[in-house]
Amino acid sequence: MPDMERAVTSGFGIGFVPHKLVGDRTDLVEVLPSRRHWTIKSWRVTHLDLHRSEKVQALLQILKQAR
């Protein structure tokens, strides 16, 4: 289970949790209904100091083209 989902299901805050993970749990409350445009395939996270480097930008360009 990803860390964010573990944090949410443990009561540490709110966040996105797949419906299949929630199941029959009554201790979780849906704050907002799901929206199609919230669906993502990947996150791209880079360190602030490296974000503008040639290598990182080249990789990001490849990932964007692969969509």
C-alpha cells in the first residue's frame, strides 16, 4: 500500500484513496466524489536543485511524449 493511502486509512489526514481499498470500512468518509480528470498514470517529482538540469528535462520530455 502506498504511503499516502496508508496515512489516510490510518487517520492522519485526507487524500485520494481508491474505492477498492476502502471496501466496507465505516471509519473512512468520502469528502468529494471521484472525478474522471483526477485520474493520473504517474507523478513526476524532482528535487528543486535538479529540476532544470538537462538530464531531468530530457527524461520529462520523453515521458510527456509517451502519453
